[in-house]
Amino acid sequence: MSESDNLAYQELLPDQILNCVESLGFQADGHLLALNSYENRVYQIGSEEQPPLIGKFYRPGRWSDAAILEEHEFAHEMAAADIPLVAPLEIQGATLHSREGFRFALYPRRGGHWPELGDESLLQQLGRLVGRMHTVGEARAFQHRPELDFETFGYEPMETILDADILPPELVVAYETLAEALLERIEISFEDHGAIESIRLHGDLHPSNLLSRGETIHIVDLDDARSGPSVQDLWMFLSGSQDEQLRQLDVLLQGYSEFRRFRGHELQLIEPLRTLRIMHYAAWLTRRYADPAFQQAFPWFKETRYWETHILSLREQQALLDEPPLDWISL
């Protein structure tokens, strides 16, 4: 990714967005609404002749065209299986488009709100939805998208943070020592659990990537789709005490098991995966902080307090890694 490409993307202008949309035959009415997205630029775009569209402009250098198209193919496979998912529109025989140096895709707008996961019937429905998604996910393998592993989500993020010279000097040794110890523990954890089936996943499935409307839940944003263990698409819906998580897990897996067998030994990966996500998130902020949108949204990122809290979170994870994992036995 060249510096000029990066600067152009960071300064993406309304006229450029509208030109891209109109190049595909849509008549925009000039109304733009920036939606809550940082990795990519996402806008609701008004149209004179039809309901608004959602335009997603891909960050340069993050994914290859082949990886983006693989994400789109996965979405269309699920849509063909009647899984409620917001898939990119195929326009002029393509889902990925390019104009003025910007790669973009258009999506139909779907209304809704984040689901209230305290509702057990909704949680069970979500389990069914993920089970159906994974039956599609296991049918083929990704060729151009990465694996979720402790190398790309652990060692690489650790090196990113250390190389960026962003840590307060007094915290460098504490962070490096703790991160290395955690990653050694996580690597052993993955090896101890034997063969873990890796399938195509959403990869970042949490309540913010769901839209609930009436009795239907729609899945959105497959941008982080990758291969990995099926539990990755389930554990982010668990919260609270261990007893609360066990009740939530039981409801989720009862729904999931209607469509796909869940391999119980994957539950031992929940805390390792949570630890990797915490490390990966901090590195993501580190990589993107030169983007003015990040500096505006995360002004606290360079403060010592943030990194003290981050290290504390990792220490808490270190303790949790030594606790017995959740064990699913239908209640």
C-alpha cells in the first residue's frame, strides 16, 4: 500500500463516493450517512429511485482482491442456503468494483438493532443460525483468507506493539514478559487439544455484527472471515459469571446442535481465544493509529492508563487460563 493510496483513502470525499455508486448505474440523491466502521469506510447512500444502499470502501492493503471475493462468495453461499445474512449485491456481473483507485461493494440496507441476548429464545435462535452457517462453512475451505492461530493473533500482534515504540518505557518489560508467557501457554493449549477442525468462520461474530428485526436475526460484516475452530463464532456471546456462561452456553448449543454436532473439547479454547483477541485488538489500534479517524475515535490510546489496563486484562487472562474450562452438559 503506497502512502498516496493511504492518504486518499483517509480523505475519501463525498463526491468520490457518489461517483463510485453512480458508475454502477444508481442515481444517488446526494444524501450520505457515515456508519460506525473504522477498518473500512461504510456509508448509507440515498437513492432517487430505490431504498438507500450501503457502500463499503475497502482499506488499501488489508485484503487482496481474491480474499475479498472469497468473502463475497461465502456470503452468497449462505444466502443461497436461506441463512439471513446481508450479502453484497451482484452488479454488472461482479460484487467487487473499483473506481478512482478505491475498491468497493454495495449492499442492501437492512434495518434492525443489536439483539438482547438475555432473551433465551433469541439466544437459542442465534445458536441455530450459527449452526446453519457452519454447515455451509465446513463444505469448502478458504484459499486466500488466513487461519485464526496463535501466530497471527498472538506473536505478530506482540511484535507489532513492541516494534511501534508505543508502550510507556516503564511498561515494556512487563508487557513483553507477560505476552511471551501467555503465548507459550496458549500454544501448549492448542497442541494439548489434539486435532482441531478448522472451518470457514464469520470470525468476528459478536452482538454488534447482528441485526435483530422482529423474529429475524441478520448476520452482517464478514470482513474478518477466516478459518478456525467453530467455538470462535460462539464464545463472544457468553458473559457474566461461570454459572451464567454455562446457562447461556447450554441454550446456544441446544440450538446449534439441531444443525451441526459441536465438538465439546473446543470449549477449552475459549480463554485462549479471548486472550488472543485482546492482544490482537491492541495491535490493530497500533497499526491503524496514523489514520485520523482512529485518533479521533480512540484519543486515549497513547495514554499510560490504557496500557496499564491492557496489561491488567492480560494478567487476568493468565489466571483464567489455569482455571477449569466450561464443560457443556445439557442442563
